[in-house]
Amino acid sequence: MSDLAGKRALITGSSHGIGLAIAQALYAQGCSIVINGRSAASLARALDTMPEAIAVVGDVTVPTEAARIIAEVSSRLGDLDILICNVGSGKSVAPGKETAPEWQRVFSVNLWSATNMVEAATESLSRRAGSIVCISSICGMEVIPGAPVTYSVAKSALNSYVKGSSRPLAKRNIRINAVAPGNVLFPGSTWEEKLKADSGAVQSMLDAQVAQGRLGAVEDIANAVAYLVSDKACFMTGTIMTVDGGQVRG
């Protein structure tokens, strides 16, 4: 039996893509799952793959919404064992085109979405010796040519947050780590759009930049997350785990 069996996990931004894959992986290992997103319809479709999971609609970029989500989860399941902060988006303006409103928007989606949830969930997680995983990006680790500067800086800040908060959270008996994915393909992703537009250019980039020469799958990220929240990783906190097929060089 998995050491995750019976644990309670909330995954934000989990109606599709990487977040849904993480929810499904933890569900398969016996976790009680709560999925989250802003669209009730999308969450309902996701629940078809996990009949015993529950869904809580809410926008985690808003602090009061984050607090309400945790309160609802606590009333329905009790305290949490696992929090996965998956909300994020790499869509932004081209480098050099940044504006003050765009900086705020991108930070809200990629940083405040995590800090809001960690703040709201700390008391609950501390009572269960909980574990947090934030989904970051290799764009926060080194300069990735063409990546939006706003996104890269927000993910770099998220990585710093994970490292910096690991010590105070450890005093509350909570571990916090991050997974930094590389280029991941799933329906509706940026890489699906790029493949449709010019698959040859995508493969040329992969051959030149990625050691394994391929795009990642959502399962690659989900498996890393499942490891980090398991007892096998009990001595890991403040770690940024790169899952990118060998793209990052730094």
C-alpha cells in the first residue's frame, strides 16, 4: 500500500493539464482529492476521471478566496496533508514590452496564487505534518530565450519563496518544495499550439536545447510531485526539483 493512502490533498488549478495529472496520480495512490479551479463546468468534467474526488470553485489569486477555499475543504474533509500550488501561466508580453499592469497580473497568477494558499493552509497543514509542492518553471532558474521576462521573474521569485519559507514552515512541521518543469505537452498547452504551427521548428529547438530531445508529458511532472509529498522525500524541504529532459545548464 502507498504511504499516501488516506491522505488529504488539495491541488489548485487542477481542472486540466499538469494540475489534473497530479490530482489523478495522487488519487491513484489512495489520496482523498480536492480539485480547484475557477470554472465549475471544467471541474465537473475533471471529476469524471476521479469519482470520489470533490471540487471547490475559487480564484486563489484573491486572498479572501484562498481562505474561503481552505475553510470549505476543512469543513468537508478536515485538515490537509498535502497542498499543491499549481496555478500559473507563461502567457505574457514579449521581452521588452512589459508594463506595470502586466507585471502585476503575471505575479498574481504565478506567485500570489501560491503565497495566498500557503498562508491560508498553514494552520491546517501544521496539524497533519503536511507537505507543500509549488509548480514553478525552468524559466525561473536561468534565462530561457524567448520566454516572457515577467513570467521568468515571477517564477524566480516563487523559487526564492519556497527556499526562504522552508525554515519557518519546518518549525510548523511542514515541508515545502517545488517542481520546475521544462517544456510539457498537453491539450490546450502552448506546445500544442507551437507543434500545430511548425512541428519542424519545435523539433529543431528540442534537438538543440534539450538533452533528451523531446517534450515532457504531464505524467513526468505528476510522478515528481507524488515523490516529493511521499515519505520517501521526508528529508527534503526548500528544494527546487528540475524535470526538463536535461534543458537547464546552470
